Amino acid sequence: MVSRHSDEAKQIVAALLAMHGRTYCDELAINIARNTPSVLFRWLCPTLLFSARINASVAIAAARAITRRGWTSARKMAASTWEERTHVLNAAGHARYHESTSAKLGEASALLLDRCDLRRLRERAGRDAEEEHRLIQEFKRIGPVGADIFCREIQIAWPEL
């Protein structure tokens, strides 16, 4: 009997993965396993977007628009203006918090430029999962749930998570 239930459970899991098995990084074509500053920055931006009270599909559309605009590193994002970021977010359907999100993206970029990249955050945390979770919340707007989202996706590159 246990074997039959195990087979049923495996079938259910397989069906769920087939239907819903994509990660946000997969949807956004972010190869998080590369663990480079640009890749990590490209994942931080959607994390900030997911942390706003907006629909996930709107956050994904906004993240794609940011990438299309070429803002794929902290330096490139920091070189953009608040107005440019606001316009791109608004055009992507992120109308509710686009102005404050635009500011947060600029602030996150400045913080990263000051600290070099997210890999340094990991080293500062001593590769301790709880400390990494806490430190990612130093970015304004990313709270515990946003940190959960960030950490869930990045665990392929940071196995301690």
C-alpha cells in the first residue's frame, strides 16, 4: 500500500512540476548559477519588484523591461535617472509604486557600487544562511518575505541556503 501511495505522490509531484516548475529566474532568463555580479544584480532587481505590493506578472514584466533597457549592472542602473526608471516601470505596467520603486532601484545600485557586489554580502555573512537572509534586507524595501524570495532562487549558486 505504501508503494502505491509513493507512486501516486511521485505522479502528483511530477504533474505539479510540469505545470508550475519554473522559477522566476527561469522566467526571466537569469542564469543564477553563474553567480556573477551582473547576474546577481539582475536577480536583485526583480526581488525589489516582488517586494512591492504588485502582481507577480507585473513585477516580471517590469524586470524584463529593465533588462531590455540594458540596466543589467549596478553601474548601468546608477547611470540612469529616476525619471528614466520611472518611465520604464510605468510603461511595463508597474503604475502603482513606480516612483518609489524607481528610487529604490537607484538606492540599491548605489549600495552595491559602494560594496562592490552581492558576493561580498555572502562573504560578509560567512556563508551563513541566516546572516545572508538578514543582510539582503539592508536593501530598502526588501523585508523578510523579499529575502525569502531572493534566497530561494539563489540557492543553486549559494548552496548554504
